[in-house]
Amino acid sequence: MKYRKKGIKKEHHIIEDGEAVLNQLIKEGLADSIIPGRIKTTPKGRPGKIRLTYQYDTQSGAKLLLKKGSTIQEVFVITNNREDLKKFIKENFE
């Protein structure tokens, strides 16, 4: 089922503790809309803190990676504010 909650499209689940991070991007005015992708895990995963990295620019915004332990989720952000988004992620999550 697809629906939006506060700017985040809910088609896939979000990594544990990841929704708070994504909501922070919306609150800071760095994202107009967020589309989480599928969650990928690898064996031998260990718990870890949540991390967010900027991958690359897209036509409509950016592709990010949300990580926790060995779990990774692609996140697509619609924004016109790529440079501020990069700076915010670098200062707070990398």
C-alpha cells in the first residue's frame, strides 16, 4: 500500500530509527518529498548507529543511503536544495 506521511512516501518499510532521520530532513526544509526504497541486509549483521550518506544528484534531487549495522536502504529525496542537504548530512550523519 502506498501513502504519504509528512512528506515521506510509505511504500516500503523504513530501517529502524530511520524515520526520525528522514523526518528531520523535512523539518529542516531540505527535502520536499522522500521516497524510501527496499531494505537490503547482509548476513552477520551487527547492530549499529543510524547513518545517512549522500550518494549522488538525481534529476529531481538526490539519492541517499540510510544504514544501520549491515542493513542498507536507498532513499530518494526530491529537493531543490542539494548543497544544503549535502552539508547537513555531512555535519550530522557521516
